[in-house]
Amino acid sequence: MTDDTNSDNHSYQPQWLEQAKLLSEALPYMKRYSDKTVVIKYGGHAMGDPEMAKRFARDVVLLRQVGLNPIVVHGGGPQIGAMLKRLNVKSEFIDGLRVTDQETVRIVEMVLAGSINKEIVSAINQAGGRAVGLSGKDGNLIGAKKLVRTKRDEHSNIERVLDLGLVGEPDQIDPYILDCFKKSDITPVIAPIGVGPDGETLNINADTVAGAIAAALNAKRLIMLTDVSGVLDKSGDLIVEMAADEARAAIADGTVSGGMIPKVETCLDAVDRGVEAAVISDGRIPHAILVEFFTPGGAGTMIKATDQAPE
């Protein structure tokens, strides 16, 4: 290296030193998560924006490189809607859930287990990792049952069962195939498709699948990437951390409402079943999962067991 090159490099030293400092500060967190399974639900804006999708893929590769065992579960509602519209297939929603008939579920599976899944796998592979796409059908990963929802008629007060068609919920997770991947350097990318008791294909909410897999694997963390900053209090401020009983109280008093309720309930179910902590994370923040794992702060709301000490 010439003297001129050394001279040029002096102007970059502050930046390099800052990068080295950040890596050094991340070391205790890397040790904390070494060889631990973390489940990441990937969706929303983080999945729809090409540049953020590339960042996400690189971040997943980094998690694997520093010793974590990341498992990605993805959604795809907007892409499914676009394909149904393109094929002129009408789609109905009841209480936010897509009514799924035989024709619709074929398209759902085609989009989720096909195009979306392979795009994510390809992005991780392009970033230097090794990823393999799965659906719940592979290795009998996700056994499911039909989702049953009821609704009370506001006029007659009679409760009736809603027929959502081929919409399911996880009934049994067989972790065998995921345990095999853990022994390798392969990152599984899972489409939320399950197998019903008669072998039928069932469409399942991706949040629910991520929570069920995290619980079945006794994961260290469940991270749910969303398009909001996290759980907000009644003043609109972010709640950084909640104990499980506080989260339940926030649902009961209306602090948590609308579409945030099922996300918080999924986190609570995972924590109740042994996941150390679940995080509703702001996927719009660049490198949100790295912020969550490797810094003292975070990028959303962490929900932990009531009797668990704060970090």
C-alpha cells in the first residue's frame, strides 16, 4: 500500500471506527442469540418494497452468519388479491378473513407457495445465504383444522357460525423437517398453507402460523413485521415493552383495538406456550430485525411473560 493510499484512507477512519464500535457493541447480543431459533413473520411494506426486500434478505443472511437459526414465515394478502382480480375471481371477506372456496384456495396456494415464496428464497440466496421454500404440506409441517368463527346477530341476538370455506388454523406442528434444517446452514421460508384432516388444502393467517411454529420450536423470539410502529397507548405513544397481563388488560380496555388485537393475541399465545418474547416490530424501519436483536432498544413492542424480568 503506497503512502498516497494511506493518506486517502485517513479521511475514512472515523466512519470505519464507528462501524467497528457498532460491531463490538453488538457482540453481547450475538452471544445471547447464538444457536437460538428465531421466527420472523415477514409481510406488509417490508415485503412489497424491492429495496427493503433486499435489505431484509441480507439481514436474514447476517443472522445465520452470526449463529442464529432464523425461520421466515411470510404472508401475501395483497398479491393474492391482485391475482384473484387478474383472473376475475370474486373474493369476499368476513370479519377481515378471506372466504376461500376450492377455486380460490388453488390460487392462494399458487401465489403463496409459488411466486412469493420463491421470490423470498431467491433474494436470500442472492444475498449470499442458502434458503429453501416450504409450505405446511412439506414434511407434514402444518396440520390444520377449519377455522370456526361465530357472529351474534345484532337484531335477534342469535349466534351463528360463519362459513369461511377452506380457511384453517394450525392444529399440529411437526418440527421434524425444521429440526433437520437447523443442523445445516439452510434457512427455511414457509408459506402459510396447511393440510386438513382429510388432506384438503387450508389457507391460514401468516401471523398465526408464525406464532404456532415459534411455540412448537420453543423459539427464543417471535418477530412480527408490520406496517405500524407497534402497540400504542391511548395517547398515541409507542409502548416499548408489555408484560402479558398488561397486554390482556390493554385489549380489555380498548387500548389495543382493530387489527392489532389478533397480532397481540398471537404474541400472547406464543409467550404462554414458552417463547421467551414476542415483538410486534415496525417493518418500515430499515434493518428492523437487526435493531431488535443486536441493540439495547428495539423497533416495536415486546410482549413477555408477566413474571419475566425486564431485559
